[in-house]
Amino acid sequence: MPVSDIVLTISALLIVIACTQPLARRTGLPFTVVLGFIGVIIASGASWLLHTRLTDQFNEAAALVVNIPVSSSTFLDVLLPILLFQGALTIDVRRMAKDIVPIIFLAVLGVFVAIALIGGAVSLVSSAPLVVCLLFGAIVATTDPSAVIALFRDLGAPARLTRLVEGESLLNDATAIAAFSVFLTLIISGGGYEPGLMLKNLGTSFLGGIVMGAIFGRLAITLISWLKSFRAAQLTITVALPFIVYTLANNYIHISGVIAVVTSGLVLSAMARSRFQSETFTFFLQTLDQLAWWAGGLVFILAALMVPDLLSDLVFSDLAVILVAVTAALLARAAILFGIFPLLTALKITQSVNNPTKTVIIWGGLRGAVTLALALAVTENPMINDETQRFIAIQATGFALFTLLIQGPSLTPLIKWLKLDQLSPIERAFRGQVLSQSLSTVKTSLINFADRFELDTKQVDATIKLYSNRLSTVATDKSYEEEINDKDRLAIGLVALANQEKTLLFEQRLSGVLRHELVDQYLLVVENMIDRAREDGRLGYLSAAKKPYRHSIKFLILSWCHAHLGLNRPLATHLGKHFQFLLISRILVMELEDFLDAKLNDLLGPRPVEILHEILKQRLDSIERHLVALRLQYPKFAHTLDQRILERFAYQDEIEQIETLRDAGIISDDLARSLKNETNSIHVTNRSQIYVDIKPTTPELLAAFPVFSDLSIQELEEIAKKLTPRVLADGAYVFRKGDSADGIYFIDNGAVEIRVGDDVHRLGHGEFFGEMALLDETQRSADVKSISYSHLLLLERETFNELAQTHPNWRSSLANISAQRKTMNTENKSAS
């Protein structure tokens, strides 16, 4: 067929796809199911027109459809990569990572269970060899849950449930295709294929695909970052990536191209958004979404065009085999959801899923283009005998047709029958308030608009009357009058605040200030806040919000390296990142105060909003406490960071002003481009990385401590060389009661809390502690922990003993201070 005819046919099919979308919405059927119907009708009609003797007028047009050169490579090499890549790119990797265990069970284990049950059941009712039946099981184990996901979103199903199905869809096809390759190789080799070698090849294919996808994903991120001023070039790399990865993996490296594409998409999903402006990332997603929509439509309609030809040899006995296979496939999905999933829930690996939802997931396992593409790959293989080719073609096509024509149309009625399309009690109760507020706002805006432009009074009154009537209807509607308690309102408000915080991170240009990994970290914190708010309300939200401020294992390791190995830069980098994180957190939380009053006050009511203000104040107080400590300790870094933030805001505002003038037609595109280039040359420079200054101990620093005031500069210089710096996070213990005395601690910056029984003492800059155990040669008698980021100087036991011998007066002075402290502690105990 000439290329021009192929282009003409594909273009016509795209128009059919476009016109199918409103038909799907009107009928309430999944879009892919309607496409399947139309594709079968077009193919059957074209075949009839081509072979009928009634007329030859339409033979040329019918031939374009019947003879279109569609093969398995059309689906697997051309259309599948962009579909997989777009699906991976739109998934929130941070949140999916929390559900990786149930996703693996659903996808990987579910596929092998399906292959075993389908293959075993079909081998009992057909004459095909077991290995051919297992190959058929692998082919039809590829599900297309896109229709179910779309319905879940329309119904407002829990986001986590949708993520599980999305994650399953990505890994499901990859697992099934890998298993298909193994069984196909086994059939071609005539059974001379060792099981151990099969498992080895399967593992190599999986792991190789993951490694390759991760490498190419990172390379793409590097290239896209380098081309930051060329959006068209960035998009080109993004679109080309899945095809390069898939082809190299499948045809040259011989590993799983599906896994490689999915992995590269997940890498970009995790890293790309924090590296680009929000509008650029949105442009990427919209473009890929459009390409995937075209590819998905073509996949289903082209697959449907092949159905009449693939089923041309169908006999009645084949129907029984198809029904057995369908039943086995449903039982396989039920075994996972009703057998394995409750165990995962009991072990608290995943949240529980109710039985109606499980039923929808089971019945919604539609098969489509991937199933037919794999069947085509078998029929096109000259090394497969004719009987096997016929068996696979008919059974796979019949199976896919059953799911599309029987399961698909019945999916929406099933959801309605199970009442999964109804709002939750909280949403039902919330509905009236949302409608009342929005309708009142529209009514007020309409009146102001009419007054401003002096519109016809009668028309204005008639339009306003419509909204007045709707407001009256909402006010008298008792079907949604379930009352929301303050606890539910508070949970709604906390989730809304967290979502707004995520939006502000990008909309207010703060992502341009933070390092990429900090944006990723912040997004993960916000997602955790949303999950914890839904589970534990106020306490869960605050716990998740404060988690980044607590000292981590990484901080403890870096502090140890700083203290014992003299490695300052890693700790300085860590503290600098934490400083930036706190500063941006402060700005965002302050912005949330305005959002709370402007958007949530009328919806939630005064009491929940008052509590939300208290929660935000707690967050802000915690942030301020940490920031004050860091600013006092590292003033130079704080000043530089503030300056960078102001410069970034100024740069972004200048760019926006130029674009506003261009969009309004006041300046030309050429002038706008010139002005933006000038702005970039001024603001966007390769700035050096800034670090906190973990300064070395100096004689001048030691002289500020009263206990060292009588020593000479030379003596202070010797002591300074022997002092060990220690940096501790808020809440970190310096030592605990019963520990052996390792030395005396001097507080350069920060503060510590000393707890002796029920008594608590606090020390700050210029003070010292820990001398009593050294002087008395006993174990520590108190718990001491940092109550901010504290920079301490440790005079170790050996150095203390040397100094005490060479400067007995200094030891006596220290002993006197220690005796005074003991007396004070005793008096405080007696007074209490």
C-alpha cells in the first residue's frame, strides 16, 4: 500500500476517534469499549463491501481499511512506548513508592497466578499442549485498566486505590510480556529450554530494563536541564526518549523494553517537575497526554479492525475454551484481591479495600491492543506451526472481544448497582455548603458585571432569578443534610491546606530558589501530611509537618564525620539545605494563613478555621525556633540566602511583566525576546554554591568564655587546636545519665537542656557543662540534649587532664564553679 494511502487511512481513523469521544460520554460506556465497537463495525463493513457482488463502487475505499499494513510491531514498537511512557510520567512516584508492595503483588504475582490458572484450565478443555496454553495465558494476562481508572476518577474513588490500579497497569504488561517471551522461546526450541535458564533470563530482562531505564532517564534529565531555555528542544528529547529506550532494549541489548520505558518515565516523573517551571512541566504533560490519546485511540481501533480476520476460522467449540479462559482470568484476579489483599491489609502493608470496589476491579480487567499485538506476534512467526497460530489467534481475539463487548458495557451499570457512584457521607453533607457559597458568589459577580456595563435590566433580572431559584432549591434540599462534625471539617481543612501548600511551592516561584532535591523532599513531606491528616487528623498532620525538622540518621553520621574525621563540607551542605528548607517552609505557612481566611472560612465554619489557625501557628513557631538558632549560628549564610531569594523573585517578576506586555499586544515578540535575553544575562548567572560556615575554633573564640579568660593567647592557641567541634540537631542528646565522662562541652552557639531528675536547667552561648563528672571521676549524673541546632566545643578527657596539670589555678577555678552549681542544685531541690 502506498504511503499516501496509509497516511489517508490513519488520518481518517483519527477523525473517527475524535468523533467517538462525545458518543462514549453520551452512552456512558468506556471510551475504549466504544472504539472497539466502531472498529469491528468498520472492519466488517469494509470486508463486506470489498467482497460483495452488489457493487464495486466502494472497493477502493474498503481496500484502504482491509489492506492497511498493521502488524505486531505497529503496536509494540510504534504505539506502546509512548503509552507506557506517558502513563509512568503522570504517576506520582513518591506516593506510589509507599504502595510498591501491594502493587507488586497485584501486578507481578497476579500475572503469574493468572497464567497458571488460565493455562491450566484451558489445557483441560482443549487439545493444545500445556506450554501453548501457558503462552495463551501470558497473552491474555495483559490488562487494560485505563477504563476503570477513568471511572474511578469520575466517581471520586480514593486516590490511593487509583494509584494501585495505575501501578498495576504499568507492571502488569511488563511482567506478562516478559513471561510471553519465555514461553514463546520454549515453544520455538521444542521444549529444550532449562527452567533455571528461563528464570535467569527473566530476571536479567527485568533488572536490565530497570538499570537501563534509570540510566537513560537520568541522561534525559541532564540534557533537558542543559537546554533549559529551549522548550521545544526539551519536549523533543522527552518524546524521543521512550522510542530510543524501547528499541535499544528490545532489539540490541535484549532486555525488557517495557520495563526500561516504564523506569525511564518514572525517573522523569520523580525528577523533572522540581527542575522546571510549573508551566513548562504542564506543557510537557499536556503534549504527552495528547500524543498518548492519539496512540491509545489508534491502538484500539486498529486492533478492532483485525478482529474479523483473526476470527475467520472460529468454530463453536472455540467458544467453550474462551469462556473457560475468561472464568479462570476472573478467578485469578479474585484470588489476589480476596485472598492476598486481606493479608496485606492485616499486616498493615496497604489500606483495606471494600468488597464492591474489589468486584469492580475484577470485572474491569479489560483486554485490548497489547493482547492482540502479542497474538499477532505469534501468527507472524514462521517458526510457529499453523495449528498453534490458529489457536492463539482465535482464543486471544475472542477473549479480548468478550472483555470489550461484555465486561466493558456492563461496567458502569455494575458500579451503579454497587452504589460506588454515590458521594461519601461527608461529601454529601458538604455539597450544600459548597453550592450555596459558589452560587452566592456568582450571583454577586453577575450583578456587579451588569451594573458596570449597563446591561439590559430585564435580562439581568431573568438571569439572576435562575441563580436565586437554585439557591432556594439548595437551601430546601434535605437529601444531603447529613451533618459534618468538626472533626471531619478539620480533616477536610488540613488536606486542603496541604494541597494548597504544594500548589504554592510551584506557583509562587519558590521552586527556583530551592535545590531540586529539596523540592522533591518538600513534595514528599506534603504528601505525607495529606495521608496522615486523613488517618490521624490534627496530630497526624503536625507529626508529618515536623518530621523534617528532627535530626536524622544522615545528620548523625555527618556530625560524627565532622567531629572525628574533620570532614566539614558534607555537614555544611546538609545544614545549608536544611536552612533553605526552613526558610521556604516559613514563607509557605505564612501564605496559608491568607488562604485559610479567604477560601475556607465560609465553607468550614468559625470553630474549625480557628483550630486550623492554631495548627498553622504551631508549625510557624516550630519553624521560627529552628530558624532563629540557625541565623544566630550562621549569619553570613542567612544573609546570602535571603539575598538570593529576593533576587529570584525580582527576576521572575520582571519576566512576567515582559510576558504580560507581550500578551497584551503592547510590545512585539522580538522586543519581548530581546528584553528576556537581557534579563537572563543579568540574573541567570552561574552562581557558586553557598555553604554554612562551620568555623574552626580560634583563640579569640575561646577568650569569650569566662573560664578561659585568665589564659594567655599562646595557651589558648594550644587548647584551640585540641578542641573537637560537635554540631547537634534539635532534640539530639549530647550524653545521657550513666555515660562515661568524655570531656567538658563549651556552647559556641545554640542551647542545651540539662535534666537531673525532675529539675531542668538550660544553658546557652558562652556557657559550659559536663565538668562535674571529670572533676569527681564519676559517670554522668544528668541527661543533656540540644534544644536547637547547637555548635559545641569538646575538651576531651586527656586534654583536660593535661591542662589541669599545667594550670592548677585553672582547675581550681573550674572546681569552684562546679561546687557552686552543686550547691545551687541542692538548694533548688530543697526549695521544691
